Amino acid sequence: MRILILATLATVALAFPATAQTLERIKETGELNLGYRLDAAPMSYQLESGEPAGFTPLVCVQVAQAIANHLKLANLNVQFVPVDAQNRFEKVASGEIDLHCGAATITLERRALVDFSIPTYVDGTALILPASASENFLDLAGKRLGVRRDTTTEMALNNSLKSANVNATVERFVSHDDGMKAMEQGTIDAYFADQAILSGLYAKSAMRDKFKLSGDILTIEKQGLAMTRGDSDFRVLVDRALSEMYATGAMEQILAQAIPNLSPGLALQALYMIAPIVK
């Protein structure tokens, strides 16, 4: 999907020289490529019309506006490029996309391949299970558990099972929709994902009265926008744009728009308070 960002002269220009390679290319071509996940609702997903949607793409639209203002572009063509869990960081590292606007947990392993912005969201690994099932993690012994493959959630689940000495069968799914379908068909006993993603799966399930979301989370994971390593000018520009959004309350407004039924928890409230000060 392509959208057009118009420069807003009333916005204060960000005081950083456009000397880094990403900014130079954007200024020369007038194009910005944003990657987004198709199946990570409500954080990042695709509507039936083919349009990108979700919290992080909405955040990136405002970041794109800040980039257009900073470069003094009369207009900026923004291309949203679909990516998946397997290729998203490789597409960033190769330069195919400038920012990954999905649901990406910041990890040291991933930072060996890409850089990240300041955190944009705080989430945690949770599970959806039958309404009558026990929420005690130890009671998952002998159960069939589902998780989306090649995610930090898969790693967190395997580590938690090992630490608790719980033996269970873990089935890996290509998409969250496939995992939820397995729950509805009764072929797995619980499905693990980020809490925000689970809330989206639960809300749209026709069988949600038969399920519940766990009250506890296994991890606390900070998410950010991924970009090419070593391009400090571009990263600081993105971070400044995000910091201004925190300072003006825009991040909270986007969250309310993307996930209207969500009440920010303590971790997310803390993120609003500890964002870098804009000076």
C-alpha cells in the first residue's frame, strides 16, 4: 500500500543533519518503505481491503510525517511492504525496508542484525485456554500447547517449560490465525502469544465464550521499530519523533484508536513516563 505524506510547515523541524545514508536516499527518491506484519493484530495486520492497520503502522505514519518535515519534502511517498516473522529483520538489514512497523520485541540477538528505536510498546507472553481450564502453569503438563514459530514467544514458552520441569507437546504454527483455529477445533489445549495479540484473537473468535485469557504473563517484552544498523542519524531522528509523540500524548491517542478496549497497565504507563525528554 502507498500513502502520500505532505510536509507540515507548522511542525518544528528536527535539528539533525540529513547526512546518513537512509536519509540521503529518502531525500533523493522521495520514498520511505515501511514493513508491517499481516497477522499480529491489533499491533500490526492487514485489513480485508489490503490496507495496513494496527498500533505500530499508525505510529509509523506519524514518524513518516516527521521525516518529511525534517527533510523539507513537499511530499513523501510511503510504501507499506508486507513482511512475516521469518524475513522481517533480513528485509531491514538488506535495506529493502527502512523501518519495521510490526510487533517486534527488542532482543540482543536481533540487535546483532538490526538497530531498534526507543521502545514503542510493552507486552508479555500470555496464553488463551478453555474457560474451565486451570491457569496454573504446572497443570500444562501432558497438554498440547500451540505457539507461532520463529518468535520470542516460542523461546519464552520453551524456557518456561524447561524451568518449571513441565513436559508438554509444543506445536508450532505458521500464523496466529492457524493457532487460534486449532484452539477452536480442540486439537491443542492452550495457545501462547503476546497478550495484545491474544486479545485480538479472542475478540474476533466466534467461540470466545468457550475460552479465557490468562491473568498472568510469562515475560515482559519491550517492542520497538527496527532499522538498519549503524545509521545513527536516522535512528536519532526516529527516536526524536517518537519522543515528541510521547510528550504530546500522541502515543496514548494512537493506542486508544488501535486498541480501544485496552487499559494501559503499569509497564505501559511507565513507558510513557520514561521516554526521552525532547529538548
